[in-house]
Amino acid sequence: MTDESAAAAPPLFSTQLNRLELGAPLRWLALGWRDFTRCPLIGLFYGACFVGMGWALVTVFQQAPAYVLALSAGFLLVGPFLALGLYQASHRLEQGQKPQLMDSAMAWRNRLSTMGVFGVVLLVLEMLWARASLVVFALSFDGMPDFKGSLLALFDPKNTDFIIAWVIVGGIFAGLIFAVSVVSIPMMLDRSSDAITAGLTSMRLVLTQSGVMILWGALLTTLVVLAMLPWFLGLLVVGPVLGHATWHAYRQAVVPEPGKAQA
């Protein structure tokens, strides 16, 4: 790298963060609901995609229980990318424009290379999580157990050791993915940030304001789990609301670029 290009490249830790109040996640949810009500058809489209992902997992579980535990990691990975269209819709509302479904669906087109690099990073994490899940499954059961095609059967009390091990392993990877991606994808959409800078900014936010971000992660997890209970149908609304809310989390947490006012 030449001296000129090095001088032109922004420092990895140059992005400034705002100090967040503990109650900020509740405000993000309120703003997320507001955006959903302002463009409900777009929200319901993405919500239907989330529901479809859930049904796909159930279908796979009926055929290969071990693999659905590994593939469940993909739910957390695909979700933020699928929500990219929701971030775009919130951005348009912020600018006083009317969001369009096609515009939201093509939000990635100007950030293809950056999103691709970030996607590879998340894919590596998913592969590691998938392998760890399969190892836990193999060590917990002698052969392929009969769950009778039911997810509830998996959580039978006799499988307590497996459940504990899987939750611990999954929690570690889920926490890492959350830390890397909580504001990075909205940041890459909003500004010309590279994948590394966006990911490090997201991790800095989680590490420096852990209390607020743990609360946000807990709210996300709780709402998604509750939305999944009635055959994933709750994701029809909860999914898009959380997507819009994540945009506002980014907006409040990350200081706008110099000369670029926040709406």
C-alpha cells in the first residue's frame, strides 16, 4: 500500500459511537413498529420470508434432526441479510420518501462486494457452528434417536445433557454473530464502510456498552422465540418490526459521518 492510499484509508477505529441509555432498546422497538405501520406491505413480504424459513427448518427436521440443529445457525445468518430490505425501507422513510418493494429488495446492489466479504465471514462462523452442533449431537446420542418428527420431542427431559451442551455451544456462536453483525449491515448500507470496519465497529459497540446490547440481544431472542411458537406465524410481524428496529439501533448508536446529517 502506498503512503497516499494509506493516508486516504480511514482508521479501523475512527467511527465514533454514541453513549446509549439502558432503555434505548425499547425506543428502537417503538420506532420499528412505527416504520412497520408506515409500510406494512413491505414488512409483511419480508415477514412471510421469515415464516417460510421456519417452515423449511421444520421440513428438514422431519428428515434429518441432526442437521436442522446445525442449519438453525443459518436462521441467524440469513436473517440480517434478509432484513437489509427493511433497513432500506426505514432509510427511505427517514428521507421522507415512500419505500418501494423493488428498491428494498435490491438494496444490496450498490454494496455487493462489501456484503459479499461480510457474508463469507458469517458463512465461516456458520460452518463452525454447524460442525460444533453435529459433534454435540453425536456425543449426546448413541445412534439416531427417534423424535417422531417433532421439535418438542427433542426437548424431552431425558435429553437434558444434550440440551444444556447445545445451548452453551449455540450461545457462544450466537453471541459472536450478534456482536459482529448487530449494526454492521445497516452501517455498510448507509455509508461506504468496508466489511472489516463495520464488523469491528459492531464489536466495539457490544464490548463498550455491554449492558444495553445484552438487553437488546435478550429482547431480540425472546421476541423471536415467542414469534416462532405458533408455527412461526408470529414472525410475519415480529420479523419486520425487529428489522426496522435494528436500523434505528444503528442510527442511535453510530455517530453520522462528518457533513452527513442524520434525519
